[in-house]
Amino acid sequence: MTQSDIADFLGNLPEDRKALLSAIHQIILRDDSKVQASLGKMMGKVMILYHCGSVFKYGLASNAAHMSLHLMPIYGSAPLHEKYRKLLTQASFQKGCINFNKEQDMPLEIVRQLIQDCAAVDMAAIYQQARLAAASVKKKAPKK
């Protein structure tokens, strides 16, 4: 997938979603310069996926009922999740994603702050720590 595929994806969105999702896409690329964007499928839906190396960090989707911003950093950080749940009161929070219907639900200045906070999170290091912890638990488990 190329950047023109992403531009086509965004360009084909309904008018009421096109500007908002395009703005969020640009914020992600500008404020987390380590990520690369591509189109892909997640949860059965085509969306823009953002990876840092081989590690998934964000996803941006337009679903039938709402738009979604998937954020692995808030999935793994209760303080980040709580901070933005309090700031984005019109949006619907899940464990690792925020669902919204209009720009009033996701003010772009707050989205910018969110992405800047998430950009500081090293997802590769978190995944590595989790793999090491899982391997340690596996080593300590009694053999059957």
C-alpha cells in the first residue's frame, strides 16, 4: 500500500468524516514521526495502520456507526487512558480505542496532545518486556 492508497481511502470517506480523519492522520504523522502509515485490515475492517518498525501503535478507522482511533499506548497505560477519558468526555472509550462521531467529540488540539503523549511511549520496549516476563513465568512454571 502506498501513500496514494491512503489518500484515496481518506478521499472516499463521507464528507462529514473526510476532513476530521485527514486532520487526525496528519497529526499522527507530524507528532509521532517514528511511525509509518499503511492501509491494512484490523478487526475485519480496512483502516490506516501506523507501525513503529514492526510494532503496531495506532489505527484510524471509519466504521458504519462511528470513527475510531486505536491507540496501543493508552491500552497499556492506565494514567494516559484516564487523562484523555476525562478530556474527551463526548467520545466513547474502550480499552485501547476511542470511538467518536464528530469533531466536537475529538477536538484536534486535544488529539494533538494525546498523540504527543503517545509518541513518547516506546511500544517496542513494552512488547519486549512483556515477552521477557512471559518467558520468565514459563521457566518458573512446574513441569507436568
